[in-house]
Amino acid sequence: MKLVGELVLDRNRLMRVVGEITQNMQPNKYTEELESVASSIDKIVGDLQLAVMKTRMQPVKRLFQKFTRVVRDLSKVVGKEVELIIIGEDTEMDKSILEKLEEPLVHIIRNALDHGIEPPEERKILGKPRVGKVILKAYYQGDRVYIEIEDDGRGIDPQKVARKALEKGLISKEQLEKMTEKEILQLVFIPGFSTKDQVSEISGRGVGMDAVMNTVLNFRGTIDIWSEKGKGTKISMAFPLTVGIIRSLLVSVSGRRFAIPIFLVTEIISAENVNTKRLSGKDVLILREKALPLINLYEMLKIPQSNVGYVIVCLIGNQRVAFTVEDLFGDEEIVVKPLGKIFGDLHGISGATITGDGKIVLILDIVELLKNKNLRM
């Protein structure tokens, strides 16, 4: 994987140099042959990268099969009848991600059985089958692997979530008034949140969903939740196919280049089209009548302020935030290189890479920056 990573970096540099040569020279047989060879190398390196990446991939079947017993044992403890349905067990994921998913999935399944699925008698009264269903599903979509856990239980009551969040001081009344039902549901990912009134052996300890969120974000993944009262709940997690090589957006802040993983980016707005306001002492971006936190990267990275050319809207976990940057340099496939012990623990930086023009570029860890800023995730 490391050797392929080096090859990808040099491929990027080669393609850039060939592009500059053909742009600045009159076309002739040498430039045409150079373009042809570079194009062929580009394809071969891409195929080699895919082949090596597959050696790290393992089917989710090994992980999913463990939950048949988990569901059977937990259903006896809570006195409920539950059937586990597994779909897409041949879907493959990067081994390093798969190894860390067991505990988060256990948390979600425990919540489904304890909070979601109703007792058999209650389900009969509601006109539902006595046996509740939990569906564990894996599939590909684009360059992402999705894992979903869905149940046909009582769903999550947004009013109860909002009440508990207020009681625990996790949000203010002013914040709650501006939140949609979807945003209220996402409060379950805040550390320390639980709708359970009493701690049980299964759940209600105030841990679980925030731990799930952290695991997903650590692998540059995303997580979302849907729920309908009386119908059930679905939690969806998406992960990159590989953890070592990612496509990133290259930006500059005060003349310094940084890379932002492109899967986080949902929108880019030119500075002249930006509508900003100051609410409750904080800067916000008004986007389609919604207020998003506007983060000043200059301040967070502690570097001199310069002109703001663009605002980048990112989806971090379940929250949309906006960042100010000076300029954009397009997207590029990059290889994530750890900084090593000599640099110590640099907050907000997840590693470095070498771009096609030979420059060393730091990769921004947006999640870490937001945590240090104490914004709600």
C-alpha cells in the first residue's frame, strides 16, 4: 500500500508536468507520444491501486454473523421476540475499518432492542407482527460503503429527545426553537445524551451513540439517522473504500495550502455571493434561509488574516458548517502521510501529502478543529 501510495504521488506529478508541457509547446510527435505514455501510465497506476486496495478488503459477513447470537441473547434479556435480517454480507470493506465496527454496531442493536422494538403484546395491540425486525444491511454507492441498521419498532419521539436535551443542558430553548425535527433527532449523537430514565444492563448509560459517531468520524465516515414515531428507526453509516488514498479539495489560507477531504464538502460559495450575520455573538452563514455556523480558519489555525475568496460548506457527522478560505486549487487524489512523533500532537492536522506540483500540503482535520472550538457536533 505504501509503495502504491508513492506511485500515485509521482503519477500526479507526472500528469501535471505533461499537462504544462503540452500547454506551453506547439503540438508535435514528441508531445503527442508523451501524452499517450502518460495517459497509459495513469490508467495502469489506477488499476494497480485498485488491485492492491482489494487485498485489504474483507467481506462484512465475518462481522455481521456475530450479531445473530447477540440479537438472540439480548431479546431473551428484554423479553421480546426479534428477528435479525442480514442483507449484503458479501459487501467488502477495508480491514482496518471492519475491525473497529463491532462495538458501535452492538451499541446500535442494543438501542434497537431496548428502546425501539415493542414487547409482543404491545405490538399485537398496535397491529404489528409479534416478532420485531432488525435489518442489518451493507452495500456500495459510488466510492462509499454503507452500513445500515433498521428496526420496525416504536421509533424516536422528537419531543422526548428535545425535553431530555433541555433537562441535561445540552441545548438552549432559543436553539431548540430554530431546530427542525431532523436536527432534533440528531441530538442523540451528543455525548452524555440518553432518553432512558433508568440505567439498565442493555442501555441508558448515556454512552453509545456518541461513541458510534466518534468511530465513524475517525475513519472519515458520515452517519445519519431517520425515524418515524410508531414505524421505526434507521441509522446509516458511510465509509470510504480505502483509508490511505483519498480525493481532496486543495485550498489556500493566508497563502498556505491545505487539503480538505472532498467527501465532506457539500457546497462552495464565492465570497461576493455570501450572506453572513452575527447571531448570539457568533458569525453565521445564511444559506437558503438556514443559519450555519461560520468558522474562521485563520483564527482556528492561528495564522494571519487575509482576503476571503470562498466559503466552503461541509457536512461533519450530522451537522453542516461553513469555512472561510482564500482561494481554491481544484481537487486531487492524495496519499495521507502521518506526520510522525517529531511534530508532536498537532491539533486540527491529520497528516500531510505531496501534491502534483511537488509541494508539501497539510491535511486539515475539520472534526478535530470543531471539537477544539466546542461547537455542537
